[in-house]
Amino acid sequence: MGNATPLPLYAIGLGSNRRHARFGDPRSVLLAALAALESDDIEPVDVSPIITSDPLGPSRRRYANAVALVASPLSPPDLLDRMQQIENSFGRRTGQRWSARTLDLDILLWSGGVWSDAMLTVPHPALADRDFVLGPLRAIAPDWRHPIRLRSIRQLAARLVRPKPVDRGAARH
């Protein structure tokens, strides 16, 4: 094997809060999505535990969330295209933001650093503010450094759970 160059690594967020007719409950949807991601040019490296989290926005259904690390020679836009094909094959409906969905796949991080065009921004813009992403990501890639915030995933996760200082001005009337 002459190829010594490691493949680019991606962290992919997976979420579901709607049953699928064939795959079942959201947790089973994520397991099926992980299997669907695996292909000739997407190689699973690791996957976090699946957690449950409260929904963002108007949906009332709790989410199943996980993060997968995959190695792939695909560019970020090509990987995004592949992930959208998978979402569509799981019955993803576009429309209301943050509505209940069978499957949501997001590129969170890329070992190439930063990518930005009209369709895609990597790292994911909300990554550092979402415990349901940082928790699973910390389980499998705690030392991965955010290329813009320059902190490890472990540090970003710790900042989210640390108590916030009380605004002293608000306490006085």
C-alpha cells in the first residue's frame, strides 16, 4: 500500500425525532443512517453513544442525537450532497426550520479546517453552542480543536455546562 496520506476526517452530526416506517424509532433511524453513510468513499471511524435531547424550536418531540467520525476523500460540498441524498432517501421534507424530522445530517468539523460557500459552512456555525452536539462529539474526539475558536471540543463542552456568572446589575433595583 503506497498511499501514506491519511484521508480527510469529518465529524457528522446525526439527529432524528420522528419514526420511520421501515427503520422504527429515532434511535433506530440513526443506526440505519450510519449504515447508509458507509460506502466506497465514506469509511466510518468511530461513533458516539446515542443521546436524547430536547428539541430546538416548535417541535415537541425529543431528539436522538449522535456524532460519527468518518474518513472520506470527498470534498465538503460532495459529502454534503451525499448526506442530503441520504436524508431524502429517509423521507426528509424541507420546509419549516426546526420541525420534527426523520433524519438530519450535518457536517460539524472537517480535518481540512474551514470551508465556506453559499451552501455550506464548516465548522458548523452553531457547533460551540449545542450541548447535544458537543456531548457526543466529546465522547469520540475530545481533543479535536475548533479551527476558529481554537479550543478543543472538551473545552467548548466544559464552557457550556459551567454555571454562568449572575448579572450583578440585575439583582439591584
